[in-house]
Amino acid sequence: QSPLTQPASVSGSPGQSITISCTATTSDILKYNFVSWYQHHPDEAPKLMIYEVKNRPSGVSNRFSGSKSGNTASLTISGLQAEDEADYYCSSYTGSNTYVVFGGGTKLTVL
Amino acid sequence: QEQLVQSGAEVKKPGASVRVSCKASGYTFIGYYIHWVRQAPGQGLEWMGWISPNNGVTNYAQNFQGRVTMTRDTSTNTTYMDLTSLRSDDTAVYYCARARGRSGWYILLYWGQGTLVTVSS
């Protein structure tokens, strides 16, 4: 059982905005700004979309944004496009034992 | 440009071991941690551990301790992940991924293409 909880699925229509949440359930994992978000299309390698809560790597669209409030981090995708349909995972350094954990993943469906 | 190329698919019997390799190019190999992550069919991403190519120091997730060994060969810029005592639930796609940087060692910026390991009798 991951200490990071995500909704199993979210959906939205093209052009709309959606938000995916990531909540730390058992510890202060999200106390610090160590949250990353990954996009994963089937049969492809995962792709880093956001790191340290709100930073975008070079080449990632500014339609993707991240935020954090208390023990919950969020990924917002604005102006939904068909190509955004994928699984999204939050991840964080646990703050101890130099471990990394992933959330259970959220399947985004673009209607 | 930074690239990680993994070895090909493997089919193993229960109880056997598997080695997956990950060859790095386009950057200074010893400068960045390499992580291993797997995804079983229908499941999410699962972090397995990391290795520092600089000194070979490793850190394994608790679920894999005792069964996984990560090593590196600095002469070929290659990292290896060995998993022993394979079970059917080890069937998964295994990915290597390079960290973003020294301070961002937990941020997985570049990924290999994945290696399917199938465990079946």
C-alpha cells in the first residue's frame, strides 16, 4: 500500500482543465517540496512532467502545473488535449532511508 | 543527448535469476544516480532502489532487500540489476532511470525504454 494516495481515474473534455491530487496518508512525506509527477503512456517510458512541486523540465508544456497545500500535492492540466490521455503518478522522497515512493497512479481519460 | 538503452526481453522460470542491463550515453556516467523502477501488468510504478555509479553505493526498497543487487561497470557506462528467486509476480517491465542531478537525486529525468521480464513455468 503506497503512502501516497491518488484517485484511480479522472476525465475531462478537450479544452477543459483537470486536477489530480496526491495525498500523503501515513506520514509527513509531502512536508517538504520533493514531489514529482510522471506521465506514462502505454508501451512507452514514463516522462517527468513536474519536479519539486511546481517546476517543469525543459520541453514540458506550460499547460502542466503543480502545487502543494499541506499534505496534498496537485497536478493541473489545462487546455486538455487528446495526447494528454495517460496514467499519471506522483512521487516523492520519503525523507528517511533515502527511499522514493510512487502514488498508485491516476488514469486520465480525455472524453 | 542523454540516453539509457536497456537489454532485451527475458523469459525465466520460477526460482531463477535475471540480469537487466542499462547502458548510459551522452553524459558523465558517474555523476548521476541510476534508479530502477518496475511495472507489473495492470499495476502502478514500483520503485526498487538506486545505485551511485560513482562509488557503487546502493539503496534498495524494503520489498526487494535480499533479492535485488544493483552494480555498475564504469568502463562501459553500464548499470546492472540482478533479481533472484523469481516468482510469477515478478513478471513486469523493468525500467532504469537517471536522476536529474546531485541535489535532485530522487527526480527521475531520463528513462530507459524498459525491459519485459516474464516469469513462467
